[in-house]
Amino acid sequence: MTRRIGISLGDITGIGPEVTLKALAAEAGTDDSRYLLIGDEARLRALNERLGLKLPLETCRESHAGGSFLVHNPLPEPLPSSLAQASPVAARAALAWLTDGAQRCLRRELDALVTAPLNKEAVLRTQEKFIGQTEYLSQLAGTERTAMMLLGEDDRGRALRVALATTHIPLRDVADQLSQSKIELVIELAAGACRELGLARTRVAVCGLNPHAGEGGQLGAEDQRIILPAVQAAQRRGFDVVGPLAADTLFYRAYRGEYDAVVAMYHDQGLAPLKMIGFETGVNWTLGLPFVRTSPDHGTAYDIAGQDKADPSSMRAAIRLARQLARG
């Protein structure tokens, strides 16, 4: 069955369009998926020509059923030919493209959505209330039962899969934002992700918040008061889960294959080890949405945007994961 994969192009002044086209050129012919690129068509065609990729881009029309690489811009007018990096115009366009892709998924017009990076600071300057794409998509879908999972592997195929109990919040707020119900939900979603990936096991390990998982309450009460009850509740529900465990050794054990997924308490606790082993191939997967959503695990990279040297490996991995999950 042909899968329909949408790709929102993100901030047009970043590397999103470049890594998208490069990734699609590398993936062309590997299966029969059809792609809808949601963004500015004129800029995309110019970039396709400049990069010499020769992707057969076609304008998407509602009555048009052919083509593997369709382009659609939901905005009434094309973007200006010249835009400064982090431009509010580019930020508003990125949100419009993201919204269009999500709505198409919710209408079942697409089987999955891959989202190129946008710039949070640029979006906030447009006066939009915005935490991140994960939270934005959760709101559009009308659900709060979501979590961010990051996946990456090294050059020998050894993988880490990390789900986050909190995402883009200041470190000083993490302890206040943790709750037993939230951690239990992320354990549930992480185990479900292992099943969706077709893994033989769904063994989940949960990080402690404090050093040495709190040393029995000597280094903070959160591990015993919040995290441990969440793990025990998940165990009673039949989940194969352990914790809280000291994060400084847990990731080593997960990397060696003892656990299939890790639940981390905050952003950098989970992403630092993951990016250490899979910086080029990391993928962000939003768990709990009513549709498949993946994205590359990098930002807009303004420092190299427009220089045609961006590495598409992470975007390629995000596209591959979206296809795999859409088939499932």
C-alpha cells in the first residue's frame, strides 16, 4: 500500500528545505511512498536546481493524483525573494505549513508528518504562544497524553531510545513539573513505542532526578516521593519497568542492550547521551498523537544555511521512521 508522507519545510531561512530535498533524493526509488512537501514552491524549485538533485517536483492540486513529490503552499502568496534569518515572516510561514500538515493528518489525507526545524525565538517574536512543535501539535490534536521520544544509533547499530517526562522548560522548574501521573504516562508510551517498532521486548528503565537517584532521600525527595510510586504503579499494570535508577550508569546499561527504552526526567538528561552516540542520525518522535509525527533531531543551523553543506542524515532517518510507523 502506498504511504502518503507529508513534510512541513520549517523555517525557510534555515537548513530545513535543504536537508529535506537531499534526504528525498537519497531515498528516491527505495519504496513507493508519495511525499507532499508543504512550503514555498518557488524557493524549493530554485534550491532543487541549485543543488542539482533533479527531483521531479510537481505542483499539488486537489484533482492531481500522480507524482511522488508534490509541493503545496497553503499561504495565499509566495514568500518574498529575500528574507533575513529568523524573520517573523518566515516564522509565521513555518507555523502555517506545520498546521496544514497536521490538519491533513487529522483528516487522514496523510499517513505521517515529518517536520523540518523551525526557530522557537523567531516564532515567539511573532507574539504566538509557542513552547515547541511537540506541544503545538498536541494542542492541535486536542490531546495532552503525548511525550517526546528521541531515537539514535551509533555506526554499529547500537541504539538508544529516550522518552522525556518534561521537555522544553528551565532546569529550575523540572522538579515542580514532575508528577506521578505524567511519569506513568511516559512509561506507558515508551513501552508502546517499543511495540510499534517491532522490538522483541519492551523493557523500560526510568532515570532518577537527583544524583544517585536521590540516595534514598538524602539528595532530594522527588525520587522516592514521585518517581518510585509511578514505577510501582506501572509495574502493577503489567509493564516491564524498573527505576528510579542513577542516570550516570543507566544510559551505559541501556546502550549495551539491557533496556529497550529509557524515561528521562528532563531534556538534557536524556539528549546528551543520545546525541553522543547518534548525533547525525537522531530522530524526534512524538508519542501519543493520533497520527505519526517525526522530525530530525537538530535545529535551523543558521550558521550554515544557504551554504549547501548541511548533512541530511537526521532528516533521512526521520523520513524512514515515519514510513516504518505509517506501515504499521
